[in-house]
Amino acid sequence: MPTSNEKYYNELILQFVARRQKLKISQCELGEIIGVTDYHLSKWEGGHRRPTGFLLWCWAESLGARLVLKDG
């Protein structure tokens, strides 16, 4: 059974990375949009750090995505 960190990374972060790549936006460009450095974004995308709830929302918004809660 996956840990909460694995689930967070596999079910959320990988979608964000794929969306950024699909939009052809670099980490540097996306960092500027969100208001963080590309270093921070790299750590988030690599699963080494987690953004705050607000920055997670900003990340989703910058990609034209929505955060949706699922039961279970």
C-alpha cells in the first residue's frame, strides 16, 4: 500500500509536471508566474518538498488546473 507521500506525488505532482510540459512552460517561467524560484519548483516536482496550501493552489491556477477533493 502506498504511503501518503507516494500517493501525493503519484496522484498530484506527476499531473502538475505533465501539465507544465504539455503547456511547454519551463520551471523558470512557471516559478516566475507563481512567485517562487525555479529551485523551489524543482524541489516540489521532484517530491523533495511540499508547497504550502496557498502555493499549491497558485501552482494549480498557473497551469489552468483545479484541485478537487476525492472521497476515499
